[in-house]
Amino acid sequence: MNFLIIFLELTPMHVMVILGVVLLLFGGKKIPELMKGLGSGVKEFKNAAKDDQPANSKKEEETKE
């Protein structure tokens, strides 16, 4: 458990090193495309989670409107 806590402590220097490695691996032109794909994936996940509500709670929302 202590190893996990120590492992997850990220300092600003760690973040800079990680960003540098990502920049080296993917290049400056590819990163905006990756972020766009990540954003659309998160948006799609939120919409799917919103549509996956139980049927009785959907009926309650419809009666409130």
C-alpha cells in the first residue's frame, strides 16, 4: 500500500519529464489530434452513461418536465 502512495506522488518535475517523453514519442503535430480523440471519447462516454439510466428514473424526469 505504501508503495502505491509513493508511486502516485507526482511532482512538477515528474510531469515535465512525462510531457517531454510524450512530445518525443508523438511529435508536436500528432498531440492535438490525440487530444481531440480523447475529448470526443470522454464526451461519448458521458452521453452513454447519461442514456444508461434506469427506466424508472427516466419516467420521473419526464413527469417533472
